[in-house]
Amino acid sequence: MIRTSPILMCPPRHFEVSYSINPWMDPGHGVVDRDRALAQWQALRDLLAQWSPIVELEPVPGFPDMVFTANAGLVLGRKAVVSRFYHEERKGESPYFQHFFESRHFEIHPLPDAIYFEGAGDALFDRGAPRLWAGSGWRTDRSGHGWLARTLGCEVVGLELVDPRFYHLDTCFCPLSDGSLLYYPAAFSENSQSLIAERIPATRRVAVETQDALAFSCNAVNIDRAVVLHAASPALREALEHRGFSVQVSPLDEFLKAGGSAKCLTLKLEEELASPGG
């Protein structure tokens, strides 16, 4: 059996939409059914636990978005970069995430002053080459990408997000275990689309249609040959299955009310760089 990374998740006991920091959040109309949210989260947890150990982080009252553990930070080996959030509403989460990483004996690398960085929501490792894809435009500062490259010792490719609905890289971009890419091209600037095309050949790119993008189908958790996501159109399912992936649908519409889905709810705690040409 292939050894897989432990995954950090945070139960949604305090999850709600009480403020708006992205176009998906509407406190007046996006009322969360917390029992349903908990059931959906538990179903996702149980599904992922078939492949990976799950580590649970205790939720803290007053921080409803703490459930989105992808934003806790970025991990490579024993290095951890703890997030510094752009919006005031989430800034208070950082000390709890830092305490978690310290308690697991990670080597903490503090961000440079005044640099915003929202962890694995805006930084995703390529699975076919030793590189990090890093988003900017809404939450994470492009000026921090050089620091990430020096700290992690790998190529960092900056991608500019241009559609506010896709405010984090992981909402529209998912590197897959065979070195291919699941993504929504229209979420990126033309220059960023070119940077992707230069590094990932067309035969390895799975571009989703708008319907799938708005269902956060790119906000997927890929473990070995399984792709776990909220929804997939027949065309997307066929494209992934043609590449040898097993598509696992786990409904998460309560979390879409806050602009998050499967990938947002998870953080892999053991990451490593792919081998060149892997």
C-alpha cells in the first residue's frame, strides 16, 4: 500500500457565514445549516480516512473559517510556513495554527514583515516536477514568492488570479499525482496561462468548463489515484477516469456558502518535492 500523508482537518462546530470576505459569502442569505455541514464534513473525513490518517484540530469559537485548514500554512518536509491572513476577520486564526505546528515539532519559518500569505490555499506543489505553484492577486502577496523559493529550495511559479470568485489558487487549480493538472484557465491572467502551458503540456492539462469551476470541482483532494471533490459533470468525470483516476463525489454545498470545498477543508502534513521529470 502506498504511504499517504496525514491530513489536518478541523470540525465545523463553529462554522457559519457571519461576514463577507469573498463573493461567495452572504451573511444575509447564506445561512449555514450546521448539522448538515457537520454531516457533510464527517462524510468527507470518513472518505479520506480510507487512504490517509486524519489529524483533527480543535475549533475555536469566533473563528468560523478555521474549518478551512488549507489556509493554516504550507508544509514541506519538516518546514512549516504559518499563514498571515489578508482579512482582519481571519488574522486571529494564525496563533492557533502556529501552536499546532509547534506542537508537532515543525521547523517554523516566519514570513517577512508585511507579507500576506494564505498557506496551501495559495501554494500547491507540482506532482511531476520539483516546483511550487503560488497564487497572487487577492489574498497572497506576489512579493513573497522569492522568499518562498529561497526558504523551500525549489522553483516557485507565480500565477495571477483575476476572477474574484476564485480568490485562492486551490479554488481553480489542482496538480494531480500523475503530473497532470486539473484547472480552470479563465481564472488566470493571460501571462499566467502561458506560464502554465510552458510547463505542463496540453496532453497533461484537464481544463474544466465554467459549470464545474463554479461547483469548485478544482478544489479537489487528490490521493494517489483518487480524486475527491464536491461535484463533477459527466465530461469531467470521463476526463479524469480516462487518466486512470477514481472520481469520488462528496457533497459539500454548505461549505460553498463560504467559498470553500474539499481541498479547502484539508491540509496534507507531509509534503515533499517531486523528482525532476517525475
